[in-house]
Amino acid sequence: MKKSPLAPVSFPDLPEIKGLRLAALAVGVKYKGRKDVMLAELAPGSTIAGVFTKSKTCSAPVDWCKKILPKGRARAIVVNSGNANAFTGKQGERDVKTMVAAVARSLKCPQNQVYVASTGVIGERLPVERISKVAVKLSSSLKSNRWLQAASAIMTTDTYPKGASVTAEVYGQTVTIAGIAKGSGMIAPDMATMLSFVFTDATIPEDLLQKQLKKAADQTFNCITVDSDTSTSDTLLLAATGQVDHQPVKNEKELKSFQSALQTVLTDLATKVVKDGEGASKFITVDITGAASAKSARTIGMAVANSPLVKTAIAGEDANWGRVVMAVGKAGEKADRDRLSIAMGETTIVTRGKLNPNYDEAVVTKHLKGTDITIKVDVGVGKGKARVWTCDLTHDYISINADYRS
Amino acid sequence: MKKSPLAPVSFPDLPEIKGLRLAALAVGVKYKGRKDVMLAELAPGSTIAGVFTKSKTCSAPVDWCKKILPKGRARAIVVNSGNANAFTGKQGERDVKTMVAAVARSLKCPQNQVYVASTGVIGERLPVERISKVAVKLSSSLKSNRWLQAASAIMTTDTYPKGASVTAEVYGQTVTIAGIAKGSGMIAPDMATMLSFVFTDATIPEDLLQKQLKKAADQTFNCITVDSDTSTSDTLLLAATGQVDHQPVKNEKELKSFQSALQTVLTDLATKVVKDGEGASKFITVDITGAASAKSARTIGMAVANSPLVKTAIAGEDANWGRVVMAVGKAGEKADRDRLSIAMGETTIVTRGKLNPNYDEAVVTKHLKGTDITIKVDVGVGKGKARVWTCDLTHDYISINADYRS
């Protein structure tokens, strides 16, 4: 698989998070000769927050994570690629428990503090023994600086590992947030899409941590789409190891810097997922303004970002703005055709329903020849706005997906 | 453009409908050297019913048709291909009126009995003079047997003209229903999709005609999807010329045979639209049973039919039923993972959440090598059912749409 043309030059240099150690091994769940299992160990007392797929056919690991999340405490996250352990019935549940028990034993921690995520093929039984029998080996190889290995082990059709980090202030103390993500197909809105694991050394109670995560996810992972298809396994976890000794956080006001930093990290990870969208050759930012509400703006943005006709037009470097009009119209949200404004790149094409008399298509065509495309739409009815991200739809998407499993 | 591999052998031999005459001309709206305007003339007293796109950016012709529909009477339908007269503002409204006035003059009929439809590029002004100046010539070339010419004149990226007919009984008298349709991209649910014009010589009051059409459209045109994109111009009209002298129809009970016949014609036309879906190489029928309601079944069916991952798997002849599970899950409707059953062709793959122990993938793979694919899903929660139709997603879809406009 050739690397996405939108890939960053290299994996970022991620900082150590006190209270977090990582390990990754090649156990041959499905792929041969590459790391496919990762373990994150968290210091005792670490809090955790999570958001998961809303799929009605969600995987056994997602069911497990949802079940233990209300406790708010985590000591480990174990993840495998190659098999999603989804649509595997009661056997799938037993296999999750086998994984959890093995990790809990090796780390001497409670089972209900071991989170699990699996990604890959749906409907095949997970070869769980291959994972459970290396639990001790995984535990003994834990190190604080194994970011690249961990990010690589969770990849499926991803063409590059994804990581991001940033610092924030809590009560004047510097805390760090760093995380990894994977995902390139089956990426769609309204979910904490695919797998992402984010860590901080800050000390944040689980209820506040959950609020912070939900808020940031809604404006980042829930605003990306590759192909409108929703995974059965989408999982986003945020763990706080509590190793920075700042004053106890009692309310959200103390977390303004943290919230902003978290959103920065999640945006970085989410857009990296889009840039590795299957077959992506262009990264597209869709900005919607003037909508009836933020929710309405997001719906319209997603209608544009999910439209196969818009995405193929961008792939073909065709300034076919009529397809943007179509997509706004089909969203079903309030919009005023005679107040609609559309721009691509820096070029205003339509203002208040009328073609800009100075519109020069050649300038837009030049913009479309780049890899970083922007579409701006003002729908002319209110003050709601949203930004969503997607990629184009190319021959490579078809090639990858007409032959993924075999 | 090469003809769809799913095209019928030939255009059907459609019968004459008393009270209907058709004409088609090449006027060069956009395409050169092919018919691109069609006129249907209806006998005085003809009733009409219509369903239209729900797009918030619908075209000027759709606005016009919606405005005059409550009168329930029609004398003419004029249609052009090559330009949708959509997103053309006040000028677009004026251009519709110019077309209407020219046709009304040439047929000496009221303007509010002249229906208009336009299909093609969005956002460019319609060259209306080219159409209005041939109104007299169109009127003078009206003939009762111009079905093929009319069906050809309304095509855009269609690769073959589409027609269908059937007979029914009303009070023991034989009536005929015949119609034409077009559409190959921007085809999506919840709309009277693209353009279709259906005629009958029966005598049916407009309110009953509208009920009949709505009911039939919901189970035919509103159950097809090519690419999930919704046109700004979708229009389905049904006109009754009242030339068969049966007893006056007072309620729906008298129209059982007619309703069934209408549904047959619309199914024929709607599936012909799918079989001409851009880049289609396989025709896919999705049957959903065991849903909470018929509406829920349709939503699930559409989630399967719109899933790029399901559609590319079929294109690749890959028996990847896990993607069907994913699509059912993302629909957001009630479904029981542990009671889900899935079949492809005649092969049961999953029964009540468990892989069929006798499942032989080779048999499904053989089915997928054909062109007529069936996917059956029982979601295990109720008695709701629905059938929807779609086509696969291929390299040709990308090729056609990355370069449509230029």
C-alpha cells in the first residue's frame, strides 16, 4: 500500500506522559511480520473518559468498554488490529474477557479497569489465544517512549501512523496531552470515529474528563468523514494519569486551557485520519456559516462532505460549484437559495444567490490543483457555523475497497 | 458514453394513450446533434398528479410545477435536457415563464396547465429562447407514437432511453398506463427521483390520482439510490387523459387494479434508472424483513444500498458480508445483533447472529459474478419489510463524475 500523498513528513516527536507506558508486539492476529497488538499501562488512580460508535451492531470490545466506563478508572488499554471482534456473538464476549483477564493478571490490576479495542475484519472469530498468551511479554516490554510502535500496531489499511501532542496549563502547572489514532475507511459522522487513544498527566476527575472529551470530540472526530460508513468499533479514550501535582480541579472553568489544548490534539489526530482516507488525494475543509444553528451547519457541512458528486468533482479538479448547491439542498436544513454564498479557496463564486460578475474559474481551478482545498458556504439564514473535514473520492478508493478482504 | 451493461435489449414497444401526443426536437440547449426538448400534449380535461424533489435548493421549474399542481389540470408538459435551470434566481423564474407562455400560445391553453421540467447542469442560465422559438414547430409535430423520441430527448448522462407500460381494469374497462423516465447520477432516496412522466387514458379525479401516485412512488422511485445525492430537479408527473369511458371513480377501492398496475410501471421505470446508474456493472436488490416498521426497514435498506463499502465489495465480487452488518448497524434503526440473518443470492450466510455452519463462500462468490445480485437481511425485531434497489460503485462512476462538466 503506497503512502497517502497527504501524509505528514514524519511521525511527530511525542513527549513522555508520566504514569503511562506503552508496548507493541507482532502476534500475527491476521497480518504477518508487523506489530498488531499494543498495550498501554496507566498508573494506579488514572481516570478515564470515552466516546464510542453509535452503531447498533457494535463490536464486543465496545460493549465491554461501555460497561466498565461508569467506574471512571483505568489501568490498561489493550488493542489489536486485523480483526474487529464484531458480529461474533457470545463467543466475541468470551474472547474479550479472555483478553481482559490475561492483561489484568499480568499487570495485577482489576479486570474492570482494562479497556479493549479491536479493529479489522468483521464477522470472523478473534484468535484471542495469540493475544492472551503474550500478555506477560507485553507487560514486561512496557516503556514510556513507545509512541511510534503503539501507533503502528493499531493500523489496518492506514498508510502512516498518527500521533499528536500539546501542552496546557492547569492552575499554573504545565500538563501534557498526547495521543495516537488510526482509521482510513468506514469513517463517518456522529461517532468517535475509529480508534484513538489520548493521554494526559493532568489530574482530572472522571466526570469532568468525560465532559471535556465529549465537547472536544463533537467538534473534531465527529466532524470528519471519509466515506459516510460507520465502523462497528469506533472508540476514543482519554486517560488522565494524575502525575502532575496541581490543585484539585473542581469545575470546568479551571480547564479552559486544557479544553483548548485537547481540541488542538484531537483536531490534529482527526485531520490526520482524513488525510489517510482510503484513496485520498486532496484534503477538503468545508466551512458552513449563516445556518439556523451549529447543529444545522454541521448537517449541511456533512451533506457537502459526504456527497460523492462533490468529492469526485474535487478529485477531477473541476470547479463544479453546482454540486455544492445540490448538496446544500439535499441536507434538508433551512437554507435560502437567494442568499446563498459560495467560495472555493479565496475566490467568491456566488454572493447572495448570484454568480459573482468577476468570477474567474481559472483561479478556482488553480486552487483545486493543490492538495489543501477549502469550500465555504454561507446559507444566509442565521448565525450557526461549523467546520468539517473530508477527502476526495478517487479511483484508489474503489481499488482498495473492491479488494480489501482477499 | 458506452451503454450500461445492465441495459435492456431494446426500448419497449409502448402503446398509444388516447388523449396524449408527443414531440421531440434538437434545439442545442447544450448538446449538439441530438434531441433535447420534448413536448407532451394532453387532451382538455386531463387531470395530473406530481411528486417533486425535497431539495431546499430546488430548480425554478420544480417551483413552478408545485405552484400550479393544486389546480390538478394539465394540457402540456415541456422538458429540456442539458440545463437544469437550477440556482438561477429570479432570472430562472422568468425563463420558466417564457417557456410556459410560448407553449401555452402554441397550444392555445391556459399557462397554469403547462408543466415544465429541466435537467442538466446547475447554475448556468437556461438558453430559453432556443426553446421558446420552436414551440410552434414542436406543437405541429405532435404524434401519438413518439415514445422513443420523447424518452431520448430527456436523457443527460443516461446511456439508454427508458420506457414501460401495462394495462389495468377500472370498472371492467381496460385502461393503459405508459411512461418514460431518465436519470443516472444524483439519484437518492426520499424523492420522486429525477424525471419521469407517466400517462394513462383512465378517467381519475386529481385528488385520487395524487394519492395513487404518492403511494406508488413511495415503494418505487423513493426506494432506489445510485449515489445518495439528490437532484434539485426531481420530478414525477402522472397525467390521466380521461379518454376511456368507464364509470366515474369515486374512491380508492375502485382503483385496486390501477394501483397495482401503476406500481408495476413505476417499478419498471425506477429499476431501469438504477440499471443505468453511473458506472453500474451490477444491479442490487436489497430485501429487509423483521424490522420494527416498514419505514425502519426502508431506512436500513437504504443504509445498505448507500454504503460505499457494500457497493465496492459487490463491484469487486467479494462476499464481504461483514460490511452488510456494518451498514445495518449505522442505520440507527432497531436491530438485534444476535437475531440478525443475512443471505446473498440463495445462500444463507448468517442465521440469528451465527455464521451458518454449512456456509460455502464459493457459492456466494459465484452469485456475485452475475449481474443481478440480491442481499436479504432479517433484523429480527418485528414485521416491517422493504425492498430497495441500487447498483454497485465502480471505477467508471469516478471517471464519469470527475469529468462530467467539461
